[in-house]
Amino acid sequence: MLALLSSALSVPGAIIFVNANAPTNPPPDGRSWLTAFPTAQAGLATAQPGDEVWVAAGTYAVAPAVPPAGFVVGNGVGFYGGFNGTETNRDQRNRTTNVTILEGGGLPAHIVTVLPGATNTTRVDGFTIQNSGQNTASVANGGGIYFTNASPVIANNVITQNRAANSGGGIYCTNSWAVLENNRIIQNFVLVSGSGDGDGIYCGYSVLTISNNVIAGNGLAPNPGGFGGGIASEFGADIIVSNRIFGNTAGAGGGILCFHSTPDIAFNVVADNQASVIGGGIESNNSSPKIHNNRIVGNVVTASGWGGGGLSCYGDASPQFYNNLILSNTVQGAASQGGGGILCEPTTSPSIFNNTLLRNQAPSGGGILSLSTNQPSIVNNLVAFGSSGVYGTNALDFRNNDVFGNDATNFAGFSDPTGTSGNLSVDPQLVENDDFLVARLAPTSACVDAGDSTVVQPDWLALDGQPRVQGAAVDIGADESNGNLPPSVPQIVRVSPAGNDANDGAAWSQPKQTVQAAIDQAAQTGGEVWVAAGTYAENLQLKMFTAIYGGFAGTETSRTQRDWTTNPTILDGGQLGSVVSALWIDHYGAIDGFTIQNGNAPIGGGVFCEGSPIGIQFNNITGNTAVNGGGIAVLEGERWLLTELSMPPWPVLGLATPYIADNRITENLTVPSGTSTANGAGIYLRSTATVVNNLIADNRAQNPAAALSRQPRGRVGLTDYGQYAGAAGVFSDVQDYGVAIANNTILRNTASGVAGQGTAGGIYAWFNGIGSTLPASTIANNILAFNSSGLVFDPIADPPAALRGRNQIALLNNCLFGNGTVDYSGAGTNLFGADTNNVSGNFSADPLIAGPPDGVHEFPDSPCVAAGDSAVVQPGWLDIDGLGRIRGLSVDIGASQLGWPRTWQPVMLATNAVPVEIVTVGGITYARYSITYGGCEQLTGIGPAIRAGTNLFCDFDLRNEVGVLCPDLIVTRKGVVVLGALPAGDYLFITTAWGRWVSTLPFSVPANTTPTLVPISSPADGQFAMQLNGIDGVDYQLQVSTNLVDWAPLFAATNGVPMIDSTAGSAATRFYRVQIGR
């Protein structure tokens, strides 16, 4: 018996294995993957200090006991997820591919509890920790992770959709020295209306190091009025560094709240957060934090609030704000106090040094509003281009600032200090790039060396980490010039299969070899990755401030020179996860010009985009597999901006929404997992998104009968999408997110399942029932043809009439034809009307699309040509060939424009192929030309004439349309090119085509040449007749006078046509003249 007992106990330093799918024979003892424990609780229960618990991919649920039992981690235990069940070394695990879920199931529980007394040898690493509590029942504090009097390391986790009644929806800790690093803390909530703290993280009486985390989307309803949507730091001295904190919501401190605390908040991006009262980005309440070297961008205090769009300070304390970029923050509403950039309430004593405040907006103090009477120090700041500059009192210590170019006024509330105490009001000469949140000083800026260096501390760095003083004195603002022109932004990092990752990628001669290495380098300062043709076997993680572009030959000097059709650039995922993942990237990103293939993941086989408003454009996304989103999956794409900031109903590029355009998304697959249905084989959307001008064809959603059951919705692999679950083309959750799905061609997508179910082949739009209030969406100008079904709403029963026409969901000008079970179902019994035609422009007719290998372009006689709603088309849209979206009377329905595939080739004209005659009339010289061409050719560019001395060059661009049936006709086009008022003399008229010489014509301009009227006669009483001698194609106006002073126009004159003035009457004398122009 003693031997049996000792064999069940763990030896310190042991590895304990957990795998929900491990066999039960032999009996589990946790000593190997073969005999792994089936539950994580069992593994943790046997762990001793120094042990590691390795957990294989799968879902591990909180036990539904009373109270519910989560996962308890003791001192010195390493609790690791992300294994596939074969590893022998922890470094072999892949957390992205082997998703390991600790599932709360809505139970009121701490999903993970770290026991008191745990030291920094205790670690929770590599899990998705989700779904603790419900809006009606949750733990008091710490829905996701809870600890007190402990110092664990919490790293590499996704902590999402957790709830707590009072504080710390995601993480709660008190009296602790812990490290939180490299986690994604997403959409967690506290429930006590108006008083909950720290929806994402609550830390009290602690010294936490919070670094390199994404903290986003926390603190939405049901408690929009709490404190610290992202982080609440109370009564402590936390270190908050190098995090991305965006899209969080609270009453005070949308991003961060400091309450009676002294944290160090540095090198973070604090963006797009919202507060209903004060401190859209950061609120310092009775605290003395150091807030420095941050980019505080796009934060908002709503109309009912006090102010402080970017930063606010309140109460008796001395916060320090220095070396920050505070950009485009807003306080809404005329009744608000203001302070778009910074608000200082009356009793605070802040030090505001060396910040750059640009384009901030507020009713008062667009840059800074200081109501403090405690002589706040405002020194070395640049405040420019806002709604107004600085509002303050005469109690300010205001020195060495540059306040310039603000709309209403630069100063209010105190005397204009310009010209005194080192204060300036001059153009700062910035080198800016808002995509990369960059605002640097040109070396010629008056702000260089114009600050007061006495406020600078020895450990200070400028915004980008460079030394703070590099000249005679510190510069004004957050940037410090080194005397050189700021470096080019974005940097370009080049990649080639023949490269080496030790190279810097700055030139095609020194490329990197892997795309990920280039992404990592570009992300350091922001930049583009240019990838040469070839195959790259990688699973990529896109990063903030990076965009990747394929289609290069390896010689280009401009991105516009690339050609992704002739230089195929293949990203191959090797069935090892999503090919490209973009996870919670708040600013700037693109995936453009690639073939993306062979991905296999629970969600987003080709591209997985979560919380990231990036562009996905001009890609061929094919042959990928997932449970949801075989080609592309998009989750939570800035939902908070859509619902909370009154985003207009049409999501467009650049407005915080993923932009999926001009892609070929074909032959992707979704397959079920367990009881979860497979959805969106082409595209899966649980996000606001713009999906336009794509070909979505031949994708398949496989759902055997057993898989078509409802499950609670969650982040990974779980669905609640009704009897049409299994959408093959596009799946969109329109209940929660507004979408724009327009000008796509959606063909031959099939969904399988129970007979009569699982047949949403084209577009499947899900909402939760009759009477729902839906965000505005538009589904317009799409072709849905030959799918297993067309456009299907679920539930099938008729919803209110508001779901039809131009209301909540606008269904406009779609062509639905030949879809298997139904062309249209759900939002109204009849989309088309009794004659199947023209209800909001929708119709059912064969779109007449060319077959393979084309498969996307309509024939010229297609009913879809010029049948779309052009009002839907947004600026910058291109069709799937990269050409302009409207090139006729109206936009075409579908992804292509003008029907046929168009490959233009320039026609090089033969010598002397353009006959030209030079004439000079009225002091203006003209070139009269005549050119003849065939039915497949078009004269698309003529002139203008360019003069170089006595030579005049004119280009005639003739293009040939390849791959179409050409009409049997010959076209002769005649016209005139204006050469201008040339001085008398000899000239050469040189004809070119595409810049190549065609012919040269010498000509001379006489000293004086005018049009003439001949002969003038009177064929009848009261009439005069005459004829104009001018040149063809030039407009003239015939004018008449009886006194040579007052001239009246008669009519437009045309060369060589007789003209009769029948208005002369009995006038004895009539004078006529000709003027060029009508």
C-alpha cells in the first residue's frame, strides 16, 4: 500500500501531463502523454512546488460544483497550455495552433485561482481563459484569474469574455508583486453599474509589472460607467509598460484609471478608448503617476462627460506627464468642460513637460484645459492644429511652449504669452505619418533647441527612445532632433527565397529569407514588408504598424510597380494553423498580393483577423480548412467603435473596420468539430467589416447530420447559428455587427447537412429572432448564383418590415439566380415581388458569367452590367482586376466591371500613322488630326501638347483590348489639339505614342491670322447672311453690335456653315465679330 501511495505522488521538478483526449487504458497517472490525466484539475492537484503541468490542446471546463471549482495553482507550479500531446520539451509547444481552453461555461467562478503565498516561480502560461459568469450571476472579483498576496507570472494567455460583479472582470489581484506579460485581455466586464473597477485588470495595493499585453474591448455594457475599462491601478505602484490598450470603455479612465496610486505608465499605445465622464485615455484621480513616452491617440469623452479626452488629472496630487504624443483625442458636447488632449481639474498640481499635442478637439482647451489654481507647470510642449490651444489661468507656470495653428484660438483664459518666457507660436515643421503615429521635427524647426533643459531629468528619453537632449538645449515637444532629416516612414523590409534573415532587408540585394523575420523588424518602427515571388512555408503573425505585400519580381523601387499575377507569392501554412493571423492590431495593417494556401486551424484557416481593422486585398485565398472561416475569419473588428461612437451605417476603409476587397476566395473548406457546426467556408464574420469586390467561389461547408446542433457561442469553434448553420460562401452575424457586403461575385458554394437544412450556400445572415434591433448593414450589388442556396436569413420566419429596403439591413440591387434550395429566404417572404423583378433593384436572372478559366467576368449582354446601385460604391474602390469601379453609366453588379476580362495592351503606331494639319486662327494655333483604328482598339489618351522651346510634343495613346470578340468595324476619329498662342516663327510638331516617336511635322506661325466672315449679304429685308472661315473643331461665338460698343451674342458659330441674322429689322447698320469659344 505504501508503495502504491508513493507512486501516485509527484516528485518535485516533475512534469505532469494532461490531455482530455488521452486513452483511459492504461489508467492515467499523469507521468506521460500516454497516461495523461484527462482533467487539468487532476494534474494541478498532484503538483508540488517546482513541478510543471503540461496541458494538451482541448477544452477543460470548470466543474459545476457548489461553488464551482476552477483551476487552482499552488506555489511554485508551472501551469502550461499549448501542447499537441507529443512534446518532450516545453519549447516545442505551439500555443497558436494548439489552443488550450479553460472554459467557465458561464458559471460564477474564478476560472484560475493562484493560492496566497505563491512566488514568481509560479506561472500560468499558454491558455485561453474564457466565459466566467453571466450578466445575472458572477463572482464578486476576478472572473478570469484571481489572486491575492501572491506574485505569480501570468503570461501568453488569452483572457476573454469573463465577468465579475465588482472588480477585475479579466484579472483581479491585491497585495501582490506579480508579472502580467504578453497576454491578450479582451472583452471582460464588471457588472455593478457605475462603480465597478478594472473590467480588464484590477490591481490594488500591489506592485504589478504589466508589460507587452493587448488590453482591448473591455468594459462595454452592462457597466459602461465604471472605473478603468482596461486597467484600474489603485493604492499601488504598478509598472505599466509597452502595452497596447485600446477600445476599452468606462465612466472614468477608459484605458487606465490611477486611483490613489503612483504607477509608472510608459511606452504604451493608448488608443480609441472611451469614457462617459472623464479621462478617455487615462484618468489620474488623487494620484501621482509618471505618464511618459506613450502614444495617446483617438480617445473620447462623450457628450455628457467633463473632459480630458487623452489625459485627465483630478484631486490633490502631482502627476507627471512628459514625452508623450497626444494625438486626435476628443471631448464631445458643448456642455463638457473640455481638454481634448489634457484636462487638469482645480486642485491638482501637474507637471506637463515635453509633450506633443496635435489635432485634439474639445469645446474648450482643445489641446490643454487647466482649471488648476495650484500653479501647474506647462513647459516645453507643442500644442498645434487642434480645435483650440490652451485654456488656463494666470496661475500657470507656462514656459518654452509652441502653440500654433489651432482653429478658434491659441490661448484663452490668460494672457497670450507668445514672445515671453521662451514661448513661441510658429509652424513646428513636423514630419508626420498618422498610420505609424509619428510626428517628428524637421531639423529646421524653430522647436529644435528651444526648450528649457532645466526640467529634463537624467533618465528621460524622447518619444522614440533617443537621448532627450542632443543639441544646445532640449527640443520643444516629445521628439528630439539629431540635426538630420527624420528617417523615411514607413521603412521597407524586403524578402526573397534566396535571402538571409541576418540581412536587414533594406535593399533587394540584401533581403531577408522569411516573411516573419521581416515583420518583426518592420514592427520596431513601423513599415512595409515587400515579398518577392516564391513559396514561403510559414504561419505568420502580423504585428502592429506592419503591412505585407506580395507580387514583387525583386527589382522594384515602388510598390506600384509590382504585379501579383505574374509574380505569384505563395504563403503555405503546411496544415499547421492559420496561414496569417492578425490579432488585436489597432493601427495600420495590410495583407496584400499573396496566394494564401494550405492553412488548417479551428478558426480562420487562411487568414484569422481578430480585433484588427486591417486591409485584406488582392489575394488568392485557396485550399484552406477550418471549423469556422476556411478562407478568412474575422472576429470582433472594433465592435466598440461601431456601437459606442455612432459610426455611420456604412463601414468604409480607414474607419476602424476590416476591409476585405478584390480577393479570389476559392475552394476552401469548413468541417465540424465535435458538436460545433462548420460555418463560412469562404468568409466567416463576427465583426463589423467591409467585404467588397471579391470572387467567392467553390467553397464547401461540410456538416454531417450529427453536427447540426446548437451550442453556446464562444470565441473558438462554438456556434449558435440555427438550422441553416453551415454557410459556405459568407457567414455574417448581423445581430451584433453592422456589415457592408457589396459587389461580390458568389458562385457555386455548397453547404451540406440534414436534408432541408445546412444549405446556406451563398450568404447566411444570422440574427436572434423577430423584433431584434439590428445594427445597420448593407448587402448590395452582389451576384449569388449556382450556390446550394442564395441569401438566407435565420430564423426563417418573417421579421419586421424594417429588415427590408433601405432601413436596418439594406438589400439593394442583388442578382440571385439558380441557387439550389432557395434564392432568398428569411427577411420577408418575397424579395423580388410578383414579377421577380425590381424590389429595391433586386432581380433573378442568369448573370451570364464567363466560364473557366475566367469564372468571374460577365458577358457584355449580362443583365448585371450597369445594373448596380452606384451610391453604394465608396471612393477608392477597385474592381477585382484593380480597375476603376464605375466606368460606365452605373456600377455593374458583381466583382468585375464592364463584363469581359480586359487585358489592355498599348498599340505602337506606325510612322506617320497620325495625319496632322497645323492651322492658326485668331492668334491661337491648333493641330487638326485624323486617326483610324479597329473595333477592339480605343484611343484613350490624347495630349495635351507639351512645349519645349520650338518643339511641341503630343502623345496619342491607342490601346488594344485582348481576349474579347471584336466588332467588325473601322473607326476614324478626328479632333483638334490646342497648341496655344504661339509667337510667330518656325516649329516642329512631334507625334508620339506611349512616349515613342511616330512622326515630325514642321510648321510656321504667321505674324497675324484671324478668322473671317465672308461674304456678307442681305438676301431679304431685315436679314444679313454670312459664312465663317475658321477651322473644324474650334468653337466660335458670333456677336452683333449697332454702335461698336455694346456687343450681344447671336449664336454659336461653326466653321464653314452659312449663318443668317434675321433680327436686324430696320437697323441701318449692323456690325459683326467672331470670338473664340461659345
